[in-house]
Amino acid sequence: MKIIGKKVKRIDGFQKAEGSAKYASDYYFHNMLYASVVYANVPHGILKNIDVSKAYELPGVVYVATYKDVPGINKFGHVIKDMNFLVPIGDKVRFEGDVIALIAAESKEIAEKAAKLVSCEIEELPPVLTIDEALKDEIIVNGDSNIGFHRKIRKGHIEDAFKDADLVLEMNFETGYQEHAYLEPQGAVAYYTPDNVMEIYVSAQCPFYVHEDVANILGLPLNKINVIQTETGGGFGGKEDVPSYVAAKPALLSYLTKRPVKLIYTREMDIKETSKRHPSKSYFKVAFKKDGTILGVKSKTYLDMGAYSTLSPIVMYRTTVHSCGTYKVPHVFVDVYGVYTNKVPCGAFRGFGSPQVLFAIESVMDEAAKRLNIDPYEIRLKNTLDVGDETATGHKLTSSVGAKKTLKKVYEISNYPKLKDYVKKYNETNKFKKLGLGWSHIFYGVSLGSGGQHLDGASAEVLIQPDGTINIMIGNTEMGQGAKTTMAIIASEILGQKLDKISVLQPQTLVLQDSGPTVASRTTIFSGNAVRIAAKKIKENIIGFLSNYFGVGKNEISFSDGNVLVRDKIFTFEEITELCNKNNVKLSEIGWYKTPKLHFDHEKGIGEAYITYTFSTQLSLVEVDILTGKISLKEAWVCHDIGKVINYDGAIGQVHGGVVQGMGYAIMEEIKQDNGKILTDNFNNYIIPTIKDAPQNIHVEFVEEEFSEGPFGAKGLGEPSLMSSPPSIANAVSNAINKRISKIPISMEDII
Ligand code: MTE
Ligand code: MOS
């Protein structure tokens, strides 16, 4: 490889560091209006009346929109449309962030003042605030029952597993919310071009979702709306479906006023209205043989969906598939339920429903190791998946399974036996500070999976300009994870042009075919393949021409490092581009990649769940102050099998960020609520890790068990980089205090 896997400078780094990169709030248009939002602010009730007259009296207010102003379908929901865009009179309010009205005004200040002048009469109903209350189904939040969705896996005969077992563990787990805490809050600007196309500039992971949803709300054809992704300051899943709800607001106001309209959320609005990671409660019963072999897993998990289903049914699919962890399990009986409550709707968050159950199953593995007197490393090595094995859903893995290698690598780089010794001695001599070691071993299905195949395609356009510079546009988005650099590296490897001559553009939905959402850690495989296919086609066009023109064999032409070698003559890439242009060679191509067909029985939960899996192992060293309850992550050793490393520094960055974000989930971050209202609505009281909380050393290694379908063998890393962290840290804490903690976040009070 010439550039794949090498350390390179991030291509979008300079503008971001310098401050010239344009985020949603950096867009201004002549004659632009500012939007504000009127919220219900009660968790449950019936909307009786809306009075907008006082707001209209305020000078500078141009429009106050309610449900009556929506020209198209006043509903959202990618799976079922159970959420109002603007709540109609007579309908229900189901959480504090339900939206009643929108204001467009000449300034932000006027818009915000006017929002306070809209009065709404709501007849309050008793709210449902916990999973347990919801399950009683006495007060119905949404639909016919608070249990909105159910998914399952049925494999083998679970009772046989319990009959044959030497050890049966039964454990209950709870996990909390997590806020995405992207640095850039949600925001969008809507603007009409002179040819009457509505352009929407939006901070988003999936411009195509925004496109479709805004078209539905406005009742416009798709070719009259162009969604352009702005530079996006983090998404982490929180900008998958949510930007539709955000962008529809200025879009409606722009439609009504025919003026540009801007809406940038404050952090408080963002935390109140937009999605979080689902809190969960689960019950696991797992059967083991004396030697640590798993015989069967029975589990039941409830996810708190909040007031609307949004992406929950898809999140739950991932929860179900990942419930048994990275292990061979002959008998499986898994149930996952999505439950409505009168709280903020939960949705996509890095890991997408798997971190909740991976915490559970990895805690079970540790507990079993302890009871059976086996090392937690050994019990994982014994049960982990390998080529030829089947996952819990019966997916037979035929290649690209580096699970064992990741375990062995972490064992080796951490010098595990010595480390264990050190921890033991430390704890014998220290009374009030205890060290703990914790393993986790996880897997992650890359791609949208069997249920989402209709969306699992991706498009890329590659264009060589007359001066030899290259533009790439992909249908997936850069949101901080480094996708632009990864795409440029792939094009550079194939075409041989230097990296600094390649730029990757923000996606526009009127230019590219729907490439699905930028989620499920799928960008490297999907957009990466689309870029590979397009770049290869261009290369073939050039080689075809050059071999004719110079009368040489096609295999005598090669591209690298900004040069083209034709038999024994070296040309610069620019010289060749000029020659090609003079001879009308086609230098732009579109690449399209779609997944191979997956076979899955959704009734039984059996089959090929995802196109491939990433495998990961983490070992964490924590220190617990048993007087104050303070936990610190001292050091972590991590190894991921990602098929092939394309963007080395980007991959390291993903792991560093993932470990720390996962640490926040495990031991720091907590949403506090009072009667359904979120109290922790900014970063003064919703505490996330900072550089001071990050461990000094995060040791990262990669295993490269190539995935035949992946570009150069690559799989995905975006989410597994977080997912290994919470169970590993939680296990380390339990190890330090010698007592199992079965809830996250683990607070100082829990330790005490
Ligand atoms: N890294 C950064 N810096 N910012 C992000 O918003 N999102 C994560 C992960 N890593 C995110 C991130 C999530 S939720 C996903 S699905 C993947 O990146 C998506 O990008 P990929 O497909 O390129 O892995
Ligand atoms: Mo990531 S949660 O799949 O956006």
C-alpha cells in the first residue's frame, strides 16, 4: 500500500482549527429571519387552545406558525409516524419538548421574546415516568399499549441449557441516559434560490432523511428541495433523524414567509427536545459449564423509548442481535421490548442499543469467571467466536473474525500477568485506594443490517479537474470521525494523486443519489467502496487511453505519489490530466455500492444480521478512592479488528475519543429529571469527561482480518471504539471494590 494505513494530515483539520470552517450558525442570507420554538413544557396532557395574538403584537414578529400552517403531513417517524411536527388542538402532549408553535422574527431576541408571549392551554394528565410504571399499562402514553415493540431470538432449547449447567447466573442490570454532547448544537438555515428551490443548510448525519421529511411536511416534490450538509461539529447518532425535526422548523417558516430563516438551538433546547441513549433495565439468566463454556443465554431487556418511537425499533434490533455478546451460544432466548414513557424520545447513539446489553453480558462473563475460578481473560478466549462459528443469531462466520487475536493482543501489550500481580500487591498495601482491572470483549455488526438493506447503498462522484486536482462528493457525511480523509486516502491510493490535491465536498441531495444515513459505522465500507469504484473506473479510462496513445501494454502504466509511469517514462499527474483532457477522456465517474443480500428470519431472530462484524477487546485499569467514591480510569489497552486500517491517525483518534466517551457513560454522565423535565440541561450540571478526566495512556492496536467486500478489506470502527469501554471500566470498578455493581453510570454514592 502506498498511502492506505499511513499517518497523514487530516484534510479538513486546518479550517476547523483556524475557525474558517462553516457550521450551520455561520450561514447568513440577506433579509434573513430568525426562528424560535414554543414548547409544551408539560410531560403529559391535552392541548386545549393556542393563543398567538400577543406574540403578533410584538414589533418585528413576522409569522407565528401552528399546526394549521403545515401544508403537507404534520407527522414524523421513520418506522411509524407517531409524532406530531406541531401539536394540533385536541391532540396529546406527550413530553415537555413537544412543539406547539414556531415564530419567525426580524431578530433572534424578538423571536425568543415572542415565544414567551404565546399562551397554550393544556389540560394536564398524570405522566408515566419509569419503565415499571409504563409496563402496568394503566396510563397509555402512545398507541394502544406502552409496550410499543418487541423483538426476539429463539434458538435451540433454552431449558436444556439450564438443565445441563454447572452454574446458572441470574442478574439484573440498569443503564442510564447519555446525552450526545456534540460541541455544535443542532441548527439549520432555509433559503429559496432564485429558481425556487428551497435550500436547507443543516448540521446533520443524514441529509437524505432531512430531504424526505421536509418534503413531506411541506408537501413539495423532492426536486424542489436541496439539502446541503454544513460542517458538522459532532453527531454521535444524535444527528441521525433529529435534524429533520430541526430543519422542518425554519423550512416551514421560510415556506410561509418566502424569506430565509435560521434556527440554531441553544444547548438547553437541544438537551430538552432531542434524542438521547435509551435507559434500560434488563434481566439475564446464563448457563455455564464448570470449565466456563456458555450453554445458553436467556435475557429480557426493556428500553425506555420516551414519548415517540422515532428510531427505537431499529435500535432494538441491534440490542437483540448483540444481547449474547461475542460468544458461541447454542441456546438463546432473548426478548427486547421498547416502552413508551412521557419523556424525551430516545434514539441513535454510538453503539445504537448495543452498549446497554454489552454491559450486561460482559458483567455476567466476569461474574461467572469469578464463581468458577477462571481468569476473566480465559473465559472470554474460551467462548469467543472464530471462523466457522455461528453468532447468537445463527450467522455462520466464514472469514474476517479476528476476535481471538484482539484478546491475545491486549493480553500481550498490557503485560497482563505482571499487571495483575502489581494490582494485587498494590491493593494489599493500600487501604483507602484500590486498583481494579476489567476486561471487555465485544462485537459490532457493521451496516444497516438485514432490516435496513433497502437503505444500504451509497454513491460517490469523483471528478478530476483540468489542473489535476480532484473533487470527491460522497453521500455520507463528515461529522468529526475523519471520513473525508479516509475517502481521500482511498482515491489517492488508486489514482496516485497526492492527498493535498484531493478535496472532499459536503453532500448535497440534489446532486447525489440517496446514500442512506451516516450511521452504523458504515461510511468506510459503503462510501469507501463507492469512491473505490468511481476512482477505478476513471483509472481504467485513463489507462485505456494511454496504452493506445503510447502503444504500451496496460500493465506498463502505474500511478503513485503524484506521478504516472508509462513504461519507463515518468509524467506528472497534471501532465497526464492535460493530455487526457485534450483527447476528451472521461475524467468523472459515479460509483455506487450496495450490500450483498442478507437472509434473516425476523420472527425467530435467526439469520445473517449484518454484512460483517468488528471485534474488539479492552482492558482497563481504574483506581477507586473508597473514602470519597471517586473513580479514575488510569490506563486502557484496546485492540480492534477492523479488517484494514485506512486512515491510521483517524482510527487512533476514534479509539481515544470512544474510550473517553464510553467512560463518561460508565462513571460520569447523568440526566436528572423532575416530573419528566430534564434538570441537567447544560454542561454546568450534565458533566461529561474533559481532558483532565482522560487517562494518561490509551494503548491502541489493530488487527487486520480482511473483509473481502470492504475497500482494501476494511470494516468499521466508529462505534465499537466506544462500545468496548463501558463494560471494561465497570468490570474494573467491580474488581477494585470486590463487589459487583450492576448499574451504570456508577456514581460516587454507589461506591460508598
Ligand atoms: N466521531 C466523531 N469525532 N464525531 C462523531 O459524531 N459519531 C460516531 C462515530 N464516531 C462520531 C464519531 C457514530 S455514532 C458513528 S455511526 C460513526 O462515527 C459514523 O462514522 P463512520 O461510518 O465513518 O464510522
Ligand atoms: Mo451512529 S449511533 O450509528 O450514528
